[in-house]
Amino acid sequence: MIARTEALAGAAQGAEPGGKAFSAFLAARRGQDPDWLAEARADAFARFSERGYPSRRDEDWKYTSVEAIAATEFAAAPRPNPAALSPWLELRGAGAPLRVVLVNGRFERALSSLEALPAGLTVSSLKEALAADAEGARTLLLASRPAEDAFTALNTAFCEDAVLIRAAPGAAVGPPLEVLNLATTARAPFALRPRVALALGPGARLTLLDCHAGCRDDDVYFSNALLDADLGPGALLEHVRVEEEARSAFHVSACRVSAAAGAAYESTFITLGGRLARNSLHVVLAREEARCDLRGLYCVAGEQHADHHTFIDHAAPKTTSRERYKGVLDGQAQGVFCGRILVRPGAQKTSAEQSNDNLLLAREAAAHSTPQLEIYADDVQCRHGSTVGQLDEEMLYYIRSRGIDREAARGLLTYAFGNEVIGQIGFAPLRERLSRRLLEATGAARGQKE
């Protein structure tokens, strides 16, 4: 195995893009990674080298260009002084009592709050997991997944650390667990590769607050994030994901979920930051009675670009999915939603609903919506829909007749449209913080004061 890994690393020397950087990274990791992890990294980079970065000729990237990412030379993420980051934790985090902090993709236990983990819940860094249970870490990190795309392969190849979360069978974790991925300032563009691997045992329940944020808006960095979740029979994962990266940053993430019999996955994805943000969510309803409920809001302005791709795979009979995403786009912002629902042969009694609604606040803003149903069973109930429009002039007139000026009325309507998604977040401190931010972004706060 060592010989094969060294051969792959040698081959990477001449591979572009990033071959020399990967060879140097693999050499630096020697002695830290077991052979199976080094080989997994080399295999992943080989797959990336074969494919390269996606282009707009690829159907899944038709409306999103990653040329700016491919053209930028990203350095290794710096190692800042953790003590200097304390002011940012409350500003950018969710405020949960249980907290894991990653700074530039590395687990910082000193900044985390894990002293009082509930019974049945374990949280560890990659290094800690390898020392305590190397085989268990291997199973969690390398579980069978959908085929990797270029960016998930890059994460596997280059991630320096990971958060491994396990909930024992029947564990009902009361307080939410927050994972805060913080990107810090650097003089040169840099890349960070946060990774979370999560396994819920049969009947376990967990709320995960998954936050991604930058310290300063003028920082240029590339956040290449990956989250994998395996839900055992009857398990429930409530997943709230908040993306507030710096306005100059690139964010490309993937979330891959597998739900066993009777398991439930409930997610709320909020996208507010980043020059370019691409979020992919792949949910496999693998056994009967599995279900998922997906909600999302992207609120972008200026020249921001937000792309959401979802894929719900109804792989078994009697599975249920509900999906609703909303977009608010101002300035020259671009919004992309592509939602694919697959009902496999034999997946009878499937029930699936999907909708995507977009609100355009400027002439130059654009929304691209592609809902898709692919059905290979005949006893199903499936529907989808999409809307792209502007604010209702009659509603604007009604609000203005109450003594509110046009801009404030416009903000109040926009806030009401977006806050429907934020209002579904169960953890009150995070829900209230995001609601305040939406108020400020839409200008509705001025209308409330008046």
C-alpha cells in the first residue's frame, strides 16, 4: 500500500492543476496519516486530475462558472493565534452551548465548548479519532458514498482535519451541537477544507448547527467544505446550515446524507455571503419510511452568485420528501436552483413535493430555476413548481397607504418573503440573529421604526 501511495504521489507531480502542491502536502502529512488515509487522498487527487475543474459545458455547472477559482493560486491556510479570534465567535456563531470550532479547516479544541457532552454523543478531531479508534474513523470517513465530483475529491485529498460525530443508538441529544467553520485573515488567497463526518445510531436524535463564516469581507479565500451523514433506522437529524462567508470569498460545499428505514433528515440552508457560493445536497432515502424535509433561502445582492443543487434519491418504497427553496436577488446578483428528484424502479408509494420561488428586486438580477422529476415507478404522488417574479404592486400600495414610504414597504415585503424560511429554525438565538440580519439587508428595519 505504501508503494502504491508513493507511486500515485509521484504521478501527481506532473498532474495539473495542483500536482506539485498535492505532492508537497502528502509529504508533509507523512507520519500523521495511516496508510489507508494516504492512499484515499492519492486516489481522490487522481480522480480530480482526470476530470479537472468543471466547466459550463457540464450540465450541473451550466449557470455557474468556477474559472475564477481555477485561475487563483490558493496557498495553504494560515495558522492564526486562536486567542485573537474570540470576538468573532459570538458575532459569527449560533450561540449554542455545545460548540466545535474549526479555524481555517482545523479543529480548535481550546475554542470549542465540549466539556459537558450529553451521554451517547462523542465528538473528536481526526487526530483524536485515529488514536482512539482508527478502524471506526476509517469506516466513518470512507463509508460508501455517491461518486465524488471534482470538489469533494479535492476535499478528500487536501483536508488537514475533520470533525467526527457519533450519536449512540437511542441517544436524544437535547441542546444543539454547533460546528463553526471560521475563516481568518491572510495576506494571500488561501484554501480551507472543513470536513464533518456524522453517524446517528438507530433511534438517535441530534440538531446540528453548521455555520460557515469569514472574519472580514475583503478576505479572499476558498472554502471547500464537505459533510457526510449516515442516519440509522428511526434516527432524526435536524441540520441548519448558515453560509456567511466574506463577500470576496469562494464557497463550494457538498452535503451527502443517507437515511435508513424510518429515518428523517430535516434541513434549513441559509446562504447570505460569498462572491460565489455553490451548495450541493444529495439525500438518499435508502429504506422504507425514510423521509426528508429540505428548506432553503439565498439572499444575495451586488455581483454575488448563489447556486443550490439538490438531489433526492427515493431508492425504496414508501419514502417521502418535501422541498422548498426561496431566493431574494438584488443588484446584479445571480441565483441558481436545480432540484432533482429521482424515484427508482420499485419505489412505489413515494410522495414528493418540490418548489422554488424567486424574488427579483432589480432589473439586472437573474434567477435560473430547474426543478426536475425523474420517475420510474407508477404508484407515486409527485409534483414540483417554480416561480420568478417581482414584488406585488398592490401589496406595496396597501402598505404605503399606512404611511410607510416605498423603500421601507419594499423592504417589509421582502423580509416577509424570506423570513418564512428563517422562521422554521428551532434554535431561537440563531433564528433571531438571522432574522435581524435579514431585516437589515432588506431595509425593513427602517420601516419597522417608522
